[in-house]
Amino acid sequence: MTPADILLANRLADAAGEAIRPFFRSGFTHEAKEDSSPVTEADRAAEAAIRRILDAECPRDGIIGEEYGEKAGTSGRTWVIDPIDGTVSFMAGRPIFGSLLALLEENWPVLGVIDQCINRERWVGATGYPTTLNGSAVKTRTCRSLSDATLATSGPQYFTQHDGEHFMALAAKTAHKRMLFGGDCYNYALLASGHIDIVVEAGLKLHDFAALVPVIIGSGGMMSDWSGEPLHADSSGHVIAVGDPARLEDVLEAVQCDH
């Protein structure tokens, strides 16, 4: 990963935003995918815009995208795309969705972008660099105990009964009356900026979490799976993000789930 990759990632986010904005709170078609999750014209237009640039400028790099699948590469580098993370929020006119862009080297996330194109907020994280929001460095906040922590997740409907029980065991130990539902990738961006303490999810795919890892780590936080292992291309999708690394062991103990 080089500074040129960071510049490219910003251009990819620009292209995605330009494709998405005309559809926001406007007329667009949508349909349900095989897993019943929705997809819109905007999702497909944004990913297509990103892929056009990558195909032209990085032909040896692999691509994994939510809407158009996988293109094998030969460079050991893979770009991972979720054109609209939070499609339900996008469809409802709520500007808390985001475009996620990640660069993996040998299956490890080294560069990530969370771009909220309506609010024009962009978090960029890269190995060896501090995470920035619109060019200014951001930092997670200190959390002295789980009982003081603000916990967030995309929604209880995304947990299986088993995983939900473990999540609620954690929630009971936090400031649960401040618990937040909804937000998808935007929760992680807010954690990086010091507004949320913990985000816990299950069932995520690589395109859902790859971009988040460099953003959280570069802002002083930590991410792992529910067993405490670092996240990579083959992780299960059970995800923990903490703003204060001192709280990670507390969260792992609270979920007590062998994934």
C-alpha cells in the first residue's frame, strides 16, 4: 500500500458518491436479492463506476464487490467494494449509509474508506497513517468500564437467536439505555471519531467489514472477531470494534461465544 493507493481510494469514493447522489430521496428501482436483502439502481451504478476506474488503472488487482462478484487478480492485492452499506437506510432517505472501499494485501485489510456522500463525510484509514475525517485526524475516546459504554449494532434482526443471546449478555453490562440500533458502517465511523464506544455484529461478509478495520485501528481502536482474532479475508463475520482497546477483553468475556 502506497500514498498513491490512498489517492486512488479517494477518487473511487468520489466516483461512488457522484453515482449515488442523484438517486437519494428520488425515484429509483429496487429488488430483493436471493438472501432477501434489497439492492437498488444506486448500488449497482456506484459499484460499476468504481470498477471502471480499477479495471483501467489496476488491471492486475483483484476485485470483490457486493453487487458484481469477484474478479481474480495476479498482484496479491484485492479491492473490496460495498457500494452502499446500509441500503435500507438509503431507501428510507436516511443519510447514515456509506460506501465502503478496502484494499487487501495478502488477504489483510491495509486501506479503508467509509464515505457518506450526502453529508460529505469521509473517513480514511491506512496502515501507518492516522485515520482522518475530511482530512483531519480523528481519535477514539477512553471508556473506563463497560457500564459506561455506548453500544451499537445494525439491528437485532441480523442476529441468530444464539448470537442474539450473547449480544444481549454484553448489552446488559453496558449503558444499555443508550444502546443504538441502526447505522451500519456509520456506527464504526462514529466510533472512530469518539462518539460511540463499542460496535458488535454477526453475519457480516468481507465487503461489510474489510474497510472498517484500518479506519478503526488508525483512530486508536481495535477490531477482532468474537474470539479475539484479527479480522482478515477468511474471518467468519462475527465482528467487535472497540474505541478503547482496554475494553476488548471485557467485551470478549461478556459475549463468551466460541466463534
